[in-house]
Amino acid sequence: MDPYIDLGRLNPRHPLAETKLTNLHRGDLAHRSRTEVVDALPVKITLQTTDLCNLDCPHCQIPKAKKTRSMPEAVLERVIAELFPTLIELHPTNLGEPFLWRHFERLCAEMDRYGVLLDLTTNGTLLE
């Protein structure tokens, strides 16, 4: 089991909780048995929604002038449809400011609807 997923935060009353836990256990079993064919879907993903940022930190891997990419909404649609029913935790963006992605509020609403936990990294400057 992934030690970085806090199952205590998963809502046990959510309609998809049992599906998520079953998928997690199938993945754990496949990992422990070292099987070559895994029938479980990911339980935690990092989704690079954008690398745009409102800061220009000297230690950043991508210079501000080159930060122009954002994940298309069509990719979000596929992730929601294919992964959210079994996904436990999502980390949006690891090289940008997630609040700058225009679909961030929708992402959060869908995560709430599907019972997906949010693992958020932000520079905090856009919090209201």
C-alpha cells in the first residue's frame, strides 16, 4: 500500500469508496506478487495541468518566459471518465501554479463529486 496515501481522509460513505479501495487492494496484490499483468488502475496521479506561474523564481526548472503550456480540457475529460471512479488522490501540477489553470475550479468540483483527495502544492500568492 502506498504509504503516502492517507486512507483516513477517504470518505467511507462516498458511493465510490468501496470501488476505490478494491482497486487499491488489487494493485497492492499485483505489486506484492510481482505479477507482470496488473488489472488495477492508478490510485494516485500527478497531473501536469499547467506549468504557468505568476512568479519567476531563480531556482525554478523552467524560466518564466517558457511557461506557456496548459493541459487541454479534452485530457481532463478523459482523466475524469477513465480514472476518477477508482482514483484516490490527485496532485495537480508540480512545475507550475495550479490556480492559474483555467479549469482548476472544475477539476476540484469533479474531484469532490468523485471523492478524489487533493494533494496541492502552491506558492500561495493567489489565495484569497
